[in-house]
Amino acid sequence: MTTTQQTSNPITRWAKTVIGAVRNLNGELTGAGEAMARANRFPQPRPQADPAQAAQVHPVSSAKALTGV
């Protein structure tokens, strides 16, 4: 005796598709949240400007500044 596969109800297929999409999105958001938590657990120090390089920078005089005319 052979069994035939019945076609599923379109509403049931739609609901399963939506639930699958929500589960996938939830997994993505959970993974992103965990990654942010790991990054915040060990914050990296911000690079400090070198005082020698900061002394070399000179402001542009108003005569040399380009105008947007």
C-alpha cells in the first residue's frame, strides 16, 4: 500500500515560512548582541595623538584659505 503526500494548507505553509524567517532573524540578532557583548567586555584603548606630530600642524592663514565663491 502506498501513501500519497497531501498538499499542505497554504495558510499553514505561510505561517511556517513566517515563523522560520522570525527564527532566523532572532538568531542573527542574538549573534550580533553576543558579539557586541564580547567586544564591550574587553574595550580597546583609543590611539593617542603623538604630541610631536600635533606640534607640526600649523593653521592656515585667512589669506591662504580657499573660499567657496
